[in-house]
Amino acid sequence: MVLIPAFNEEENIAQAVMSIPRKIMGIEKVEVLVVNDGSSDKTIEYAMNGGADKIVSHKRNSGVGASFMTGVRNAILMNADIVVTVDADSQFDANQIPELTVPILNHQADVVIGSRFQKNIPKNIPRVKLLGNKIFSRLVSWVVGQKFTDTQTGLRAYSKEALLNISVVNEFTYTQEVLIDLKFKELRIVEVPVSVRYDDARKSRVVKSIFGYSARALSIISRTILYHRPILAFGVLSGILIGGGILAKLLTIYDILLVNTSLSTGFIILGAVSFMLGVFASVVFKRQKFAERDLRHYIFNQSLFQNNLS
């Protein structure tokens, strides 16, 4: 299944749908699912004219992250074995979609990223966008312990196992969050080089402000780390607080700097409380992960049961 999130894309959506290859070696059937994210133009009409197999619409514009998760839920209900996400602006070459499915079909990967930078730098890419991509790709690579060259790309392929494990809670964007989420769940992620073309006249629907996008992306990455590694996150905070409290006491003892005893003791106590919060959060988040996984598998089994009845 090919998933295309779209918001006010009447100029591009029909071409995007029609460009999807309907025959891919090793895949029995290729369907196109368009998630209309509260468009106010004729996106739905043009998507239907282009040949979309299914269109799901949000009542309001919710963000590309919300559109992605709507697509994931519908793909599970439709019993999709592989889902490929494609941007509605047709910047990527849809003929490269089969290349993303090969590692999954060969059981070599659970997620395949279409990297724009693995071989070379695309022409006409804005310098600010290139710099931002490099910074966030290095940050995500450092967080998960695997080198990625493109963590913002919208061209990706997901196996059924990946679909059943994805947990994206941010509506703004999903690109970094889903990689950290699935990598921390020990799924296999690889990159393959893809080509892309940039239209100088078209502005990004997600990156309206590089500073605003950076702030929100950093917030998403931080929260994702907190969710998956709460002991590490709270442990770092605990270490800083306890270390600061001990240092303050030593400075006071040796008459280097007078620090209020209650203040230094308070830092140490806050550090201990922070670590205990990390342990508590770890237990809660693990229970939530199990509940999410069980729910996804229940939905998947129910869809299989309904398909068998029909």
C-alpha cells in the first residue's frame, strides 16, 4: 500500500496518485491510500480522479504526524503487508518505490528510508534546509546509535511488523519520532539512495519557519527519548542535581564559596526524587507499550477475521 498524506494539494495529488507503480515484483496488489488532512480545496476530487483506492479525511487540518498515524491505522485494517509513504508534491520519483520494498521482501529490514543524501546532495535544495537536515540526522543518529544520512525524508517503506509497533503521538511531524520509536524497539532500519527534485517556487507545508520547526523537532525528540529511556533522562537530571548539591556542600566546607546548607541539601533531595520518578516512569511506559502492542495485534486479528468472512 502507498500512503499519501495531503493538505490542499489539488495541483499535485492527481499526478502523485497516477505516478504510483501498480505492479511491483513480489507484491500481489498495490493500493493507494490518500489521507486528506482537512483540505479546503478540491484535493479529494482530484485524488479520486487520479485513481486513489481509498480516501480518508480529517475534519480539520491536524498535521502530517496525525495524517501518518491515520494512514497507519487504516493500513492495518486493510491488512497491508508493506506501506510506503510518499509526499503529495511528487518531489520523489515514484518509480523508485520498488527499490524500497526489496529489503523488506527479502526480510533484511523492517523499515527502509529513502535517503536524499546518501550518494550526493540534490540540486536546488535550500542551504538552510540542508544544514537543518544534517544537524537533525546527526542528532537522531547519536540518540539511537545508528548512522542515518536523512531523517526528514517522507519516502519510506514499513513492514507489517513495523506498522504494528509504531507509536507516534505528535501531530506536527513524525519523521524523527518514528525512527527513534522503532529503533528503540529494536526493529531493523536501513537506507537506500533516492533522487529528489526541488521546486524553488514551492514552500514547505511543514517547515514554515526554520527556527520554529527546529524548536518543535527538538521537543519531539526529547519527549521520545523520555518515553523510551525515562531512567536515562531522569538519571541525567538526577546526576546534575545531586552533583550540584554535593559540589555546593564541598565549596561551603572548604570556605571557597558560602552556599546555603538548605539549598545544597535541597538539590540532593531533588536529584534523588528525580531518579525515583525515572524508575516509576519506566514501569508505567513499559505497561503502556505492552497495552499498545496488544491493541494493535487485536485490531489486526479482527481485520483478518472480517476479511475471511467477506
